[in-house]
Amino acid sequence: MPEALAGETVNAQDIVDTIVADIASDASVGTIASGFTLQSATVDTALGGHLVDFTLYVATTADRTATNGNLSDITCFTLDAAYRPASVKSSVLGSGTTSGEAILNTDGTVVLRAASDSITTSFPNIRMQFVYLIP
């Protein structure tokens, strides 16, 4: 990345070009949990792998009942060690018929925690995205 010495100016486009040139993508990023099928899981990284954009799309193979907006914590995926965050991260999840929350733990497990309504096999698709920095 371009470095500026005292009194020098930095061209913003040079910084953008450096970041864009550093973007990498990986579609083999983890393991799906029992009770789910994997639609897609991708990790895009930038800044030498320190900026991570993890997008997960799974389908449940069993009904997941929400009671008063709460799901029993359900692990749906485990992210590979290379992409795991240093602290727990949270994401909004959506299924097309319900919304809720998922977390990405430091051990790589993605846990469905809350949903506005039950997630059923009639509308099984669940999408979420986590964006974070790795030190």
C-alpha cells in the first residue's frame, strides 16, 4: 500500500487500486451442519486477508420453531479456522418469510439464535452475512 512521508500527499485512487487488487474469494470455507443443506458459503477478503466478508446461504431440512421470537440455538455451519473472527460477530438473517439473528462464534460455528417466526421446510432458505476484521 502506498505510504506517505511527512509532507507528501497520497492519491486516494492508488489506495483503492491496492485494496481492489488484494481482494480474494473462496467458496470452500467450512462444513455444513446436520439438518441443513448448503446452498452457498463464500468468503471474500481484502487488506491482506484482514477484512473478511462471509456470506452464508443454507436451507433447513427440518422445521425450526420460534417461540416469542426465540429459536433454540441451532448450529448450521462451521467456518474454517483461517477465516474465524477474534470475537463473536452478529448478523441479521432472512428467509423470505421471517427475519432474525445469527452469530458467528470464535470457534467458527454459525448459530441461529432468533427469528420473527418459525423457519419451515416450506420456506427453508436462510441467508446471512458477516463482515469483520481479523487482527
